[in-house]
Amino acid sequence: MSSTASPAAHDEGWDLGHDASTALVTRASTSPTSSEMSDAGEPSGAQAGASAGPAYLPPEQAALAWIDHVQKGGAAPDGPVFVALLQAMLAWRAPFPAPMATPANDLDVHLVMVDTGKKFPHMLDTANGTLAGDEAIWTQCKTKMTHIAVRLVDSKGKPVRGTAVQQGGLKLRLTLHKVSDDEAMDDGYNPRPWEGLFRGRASQVFEPVVCMMEGRHEFRFQVMLLSSDIAGARMYVKVAPVDPQLALNPNLTAQSHSFISRARMPDEAFMRREKRSAAASQLLSMALTLAEVGASSSAPPESSTETDASAASPNKRQCAPESSES
């Protein structure tokens, strides 16, 4: 049987495939019929037996010969032949090891987070003034939108386009993490399964993966997971490339300040209570004023009665005493 040249003659995987396929030739030359092997592009079994020695048969060609043989009613290969065929195909298809280096490591590019004002954090909790400014707890509210903005810059702070890092634009993914665990959380962490981790604008689904063509992108979402859902733990947001090779570059990963997530802001509850209290006080004041006005209008003033009495006295007729004479 004539040998078939391999393009990977110096590869270790090829050597393994060659050994296994050589063993397959010996079995395949006798098991499938001569015509079947000829159909697969190889000499018949008789011709193979007449050759000086076993030659190399590509694993794919041996597999095609066996498939054709079985489909035409021939017996299936026994266990050892089947295992040898699979081993040969695995060795033949063994991928080259992926390079550890990434072109982005050579670029002067950094992914940094941008201040979005009161959109992150929503408030700084000082625990009634007991915490200093740098110790205040960053707090996000479930009912408010959170804005996380990132941009690409070089070492001099000049903007860099996403297309300069990755062809077609830099694909980025936003993830939510617990401070105690760098593993990204999923929707299963929220005990309210209909909410998940995030909600997009106008209560739409939030898309955590974007393709940044330019040098800046702003994620807008609501954090639906509460700190009380994860035993009061603090969280942080991470933005990193989707491409696993680019994600190995620490300069292309940005991480937010840690924060807690609440159902609503304390000041919101306080303002609602203040408004209710002010409205109740105003209604009470109005009721008291109306009561006083009603009471004063129903009774005549005392000064009017006294004036009427004093005015009527001089006009009364005085009776003369009766005479005692007879």
C-alpha cells in the first residue's frame, strides 16, 4: 500500500496518529472488502498484503472506509480497532497550544472608570456622622439608575479608540461581584428570580456585553440584588474584555469602588415621613382655625349687650310714689 504524506510530520500528535493508523491499516486491509478500500482511495486488501510493509493511512480515510464498510452490511470493527481509530483521530486533530502572550500587552492602553457624579454612588452613608468622608459607605438604591462609565486612554491620558485594541471594536462585559469573592455572580443570587441582577433602562432587559468602537462607554442599569440578599456583603462592578486573551491583560480591566445595595435611600423614607407630618399639621391647623371662627361667629359680643342695656335705662318711665292722704 502506498504511503500518504502528512503535513505535520514533525508534530508529536502526528507521530501518535501515524502509529495508530499504521495498526489500523493492518486491520482495515483485511476487514473491509477490497472494493471498499479502493473506494476510499487506497489499494485493495490483496494489494496491501503484497506490499513490503504496513504504510500510513490517515485516520479520517480509515474512518471513512469503516463507515462505508458497515453501511454496506459489513461487520463493525471490534473494540481494539474502534479505540485505535478514535485515538488516532484525536491525535490527528490535537490543537496547537494557544499562545500565552496577547498583542494587547504591547499596547500602551488602559481601561479606566469615569466619575458619573450622583449616579454612582447615589449617596455616601456616614452612619449619622460617625464615619469620616473617606470611610463613608458607598450606597446604591434599587429604585435608581446606576451609571458606570469606562474609557480607554494611553499612559499620557490621551483617548484611545476601541478599534485600536480589537478589530471591529473592543467587546466588554460588565459583571457584579462580592468583595469577598472575585467570582462573578449570576441571577441565581437574587432570591426574586424574576428580577435577576440588573434591570435596564425603562425596565427593559440589561445587556452586559457591548462593543466599544470609540474610546468611551457608559453602562446604565439598576442593581436589583440587595446586600441583604447576600448576608449584608458589599459588592463591586468589574468591566473586562470578553476575549479571554485580552482579559489576561490587567490594564484592560476596570473595577469600581465597593458599595452596598439598598431597596431605597434613607433620605427618601425620611422625606416621605416629613411630608406626611407636614400635611397632617397643616390640616390640623386649618381645622382649629375653622373651629375658632365658627365659635366666634355664633355668640354675640358682650360689649354689645352692655351697650344696649345702658342705652335703654334713661328712656324708662319712673313711677311716682302714691300719696298717703285720704
